[in-house]
Amino acid sequence: MANQSLKPLKGSPNAVSTQTSIENLRMNPLPYGGSRDRSVEAIKMIMNQLPRTELMKETEDGLHYVVTSKVMRFKDDVDFLFDDTAQQIEFRSASRVGHSDLGVNRKRMEHVSEQYRRLI
């Protein structure tokens, strides 16, 4: 588990990750809200409230969502990795195409982080 990592970022400004060394694309991981199960349920509850968001895959250690933009139908991949060793949630949100996303991925993950902190 501790060796698991999220897909690296390409370096373009249309993504954020808790596991990147690129400072302007980096965000802080989220602490567990007690147990892993409680943390997973909180993330699912928050993500289920976002429009055009679909849970595509759930594994023992993570969740993979696809969020589709309203007008142009662009797809963003949002991944969560639950790290029991560090007791925290690593995440990555990135556009599949293009260069700039006008801060959409960062805003989304700031919103998710804020909602998560309210729940735990």
C-alpha cells in the first residue's frame, strides 16, 4: 500500500496532485476522518454531489471518477488513493486534453477538500 502512487502529472496547468513535486500544481493530502471506511464514505458522498461526475472504478485502495464539463464535454480524471500507513488521502485531478483548464481542477479539489474537512 505505501508504495502505491498516483499517475504523475505532465506539467501542464490543467491538473493538481498531492504527489507532485511541481509546486504550483501541488495540493496537500487529506487526513483520515477516523477510519479508512469513514474517509471513503465521506469522499463518495462529496463526489456524488458534484454534477456530471461518475464513479468509474473502486479498488481496495482507491476511487477513480470521471467528471465531464457541461458545455464542451471535456473529461477530467479524478483519483483518490487511501494510504493507511500515513492515514491520509492522496488525490489527483487532471484534464485529459488541452493545456489550461482555467483552474477548474484546482477549484474542484479545493471544494472537495473543504467539504471533506467539514464532514470529518
